[in-house]
Amino acid sequence: MKLVECVPNFSEARRPEVVQHIRSAIAAVEGVTILDVSSDTSHNRTVVTFVVPVTHAVDAAFAGIAAAREHIDLTSHTGEHPRMGAADVVPFIPLDGATMDDCIALARDLGKRVGEELEIPVFLYERAATRPDRENLADVRRGQFEGLRDEIGRNPARKPDFGPERIHPTFGAVAIGARPFLVAYNIYLGPATNMPIAKEVAKAVRGSVGGLRYVKGLGFEVDGQAQVSMNLVDTEKTPLHQVYDMVKMEAEARGVTPTWSEIVGLVPERVLFDAAARHIRLRNFSTDFVLEHRVRLAQQGGESVSSFVASVASNVPTPGGGSVAAHAGVLGAALAQMVAGLTIGKKKYAAVEPQMKEAALTAVSLGNQLTALVAEDAAAYDRVAAAYKLPEEGAAAEAKRQAVTNALLEAARVPLETARAAADVAELALLAAQKGNQNALSDAGVAALLADAACRGAAYNVRINVSSLEDKSLGASLLEDTRGLVARTRAAADEVERLVDASLNA
């Protein structure tokens, strides 16, 4: 199942009954899980965070926008935060199994529906933007409700992507987009008398004027305190601790020390883990160190298929072809196990039941082994990459050379193990095709095809790593073993194919 997060911002926080009405409208849509509702009365703004399958995402967001149209009138709205609409901004963020392209499509589908059915002008922003000058939300919202009301229909630059070329008289307009995860982060600088400093600090850290590239910041007075209010739009490239350190440095240069900070809405756990690891100077931190993270993986049975596919499709090199080959082997083993299971307990196949029970257990073992190899292959690649980054001047040169050699040999050994397991899967598939339930013969055929692909894909990875060795003789035995496993797997797969074709052509 593909999941997305949606974080609509509504221009209302001082009437709890209106906030509840909007929340209820969103929650009523099938598949929605409300994660958080955060209201700030000074900003007069509420942020609703929910997750939803992509199939219901447009309906849920539309329900919230429609409720805001019914209950919020911007002509009488006041608050610290800039706004141009009753539902001011509606972003989609990819989660489990979803991609940014999914979110862009959702933004455009929602925009079209809001423009047509609610007669609200819609501006697409961030990754969903149809023009470069609308990627930045601040540019889209410039002038706010009042300024846009005067310009739309007159200034061609203010032509909406969807909906009428006129402001909705009470709702205003809405920005709908797709973006990575955003963290709303505020740092307080003491009493309101420090407001001039808060504004200077916000300007210093703001990316648009030369500060931190992925930070948007403004200075506000909130509950008698000076606040630097920020949106961190890419915490991988500009992490939370870097933002805090720069605000602290800029504030202290002006004689003020931050008093406290806050996060509005939700934040990915890695953002806080990274900040904590930086604070205590914890080297080589990974979420694998976190007990609860490991427990969740164990309870969930590991990474989901959709999440794995999304990881493969990302623009990072791992998981790559070696991991995918191992994953194909896992699926082949699962199909062989399925055929065995469909055979066990059938009177017609009583004579082969012991073999099928053993085959099912073997398939489970091979599946577990190949599952581990999915991660091992990615880790092996990371070790090779790390070895190539070692210093190579002077005495360190020989150490680097040996480290690269060792890493490449290990990176070849891992897919060799994948090929070996895949060959075993192919032979299980052959056993299933020969003696298993003939109603599932085509499933045994698919298992064999997957095993063959897994073995040949793993062989590519053995060969590419051996070819990178300075002394290729070190990998000669690995290549010889690989050739034998490919031949063995191919022979089993060919026989399964013959059996399947004979059955289908009978």
C-alpha cells in the first residue's frame, strides 16, 4: 500500500469548534489516520497532520479545504503568520511505498478538483510547481490575501494553475504542492523587547538572503516573547542542530541567548537522533543502535515490499542490483514454499508429502538467508565506497590499497552467496514442478524464472567487483564458482520451463 502524509495549514486557531469541524471532515474519509493537530492562537493557524493511502488522499484533503471554505472568512482574520487562504497551504509528502511523482500527481488532481468544484484559485508550488517562480511558497504567497485580491486577474504572473482568475471573497486562494518532509521549528529569544534582534536573526538564517539554503525564517512576537519562526524544508541537507547553532551564534553576537525552542507538528525521529548524536559527539550513529527501531522491524517482519521498491527507485546507489537479485530469490523461495504447501495434505500427493514438507522448510531457510543477503549486499557496497575514500598519501597508500582489495573481495563474496542460494531455490522449484500440486505448476515456473534471474543478476555483481581488483587472480575461484552456479540454475530453470510448456500445450 502506498502511503502519503498531508499537512494542510488552516487560517484558524481561536475557535476550537471550527478546528474540530475541519479535523472531523478529514478524519471521516476512508483510510485517514490523524497524527497531530497543532493550533497556535498568536499565529491564528492550525496544522493538521494525517497519513492516508494515495487512493484516498485527494478526497481527504478536499474535505478539509471544503470545511475551511464553509467556516473561515479571511476578511475578518488576523494573526502573526502570513496567509492567502482559509486553507492556506496543502502539501503532500511521500511515505511508505510512495514517490514524489505520486505526490505531484495528487497535488494536480486536488488542484483541479478544488478549482472546479469549490471555485477557489489554486497555485501549485514546490515540486508540483508548473513554473520556476512558484517553487518557493513565499513567492506564491507574497502580498498575502489582500495583495493577491488586488492583483489576481490583472497581473499575468498571478494567474492561478486551476480555478477562476479572481479571489474567492472569503476563502482567498490555496497553495497545493508536493515536497519532502518539512520541520516547523521555532526558537525563542526572550522577551518581546528582543523583537528587533529576532527579525535580524531570522534574516541572517533565511536561505533566500544568503543564510542556510533550506531554511525559511521570520521574526514574530508570540505571547510576549520574541520568536524566530522557521520552516526547515530539507533536514538532510540542513539538519536541525545546524539551524539551532546558527541562530544561537547570531543571537549571541547581538547580546541575546536563546531561551527555548519548539517543534510544531511532527518530526521524523532521525532528525532528533541526528541532533542528539551531534550534541554528544557520537561517531557513526545509526538507527540500528536504537532498541525501539529494531523492535519495530522485528514486529513488522522487516521492511515492506513497497518501501523496498521505493528505496531501489531513489537516486542513491543502495539498495542496488545485488540486493534486487537477492530479493528476487526471496520471492522465488516463497513461491516454491507455496507450491509445497498446496501439495501437503492432498490425498493425491500423499506419497510425496514428506518431500514437500522438507521442501517447504528448506524454502523458508533459503528465504531467510536471501533476505539477509539483501541488506548484506548494500552494506558490502558501502564498505567499498568507504575504502575508496581513505587517504592515499604516503604511508597510507598501501593501507588504502589493501582496504579496497578486501572490500571488493567481500563485495564479490556476498552475491556469490546469493547465487548459491538462488541455485538451491531453482532446484526446489524443479522439485515442486515435478512432484508438487500440478494446479500450481505455473507458480513453480515463476519461482524458477525468479531464481534464474536472481542467480544471473548476482553473477553480474560478482564479476563487476572482481574486475575492479588490481590483482584479478584473487577473484579467479569466485568467478569459477559463479559460472558453475549459473549453469546449475539455468539447467533447473530450463527443465521447469519444459514441464510448464508441456502442461500448457497438452
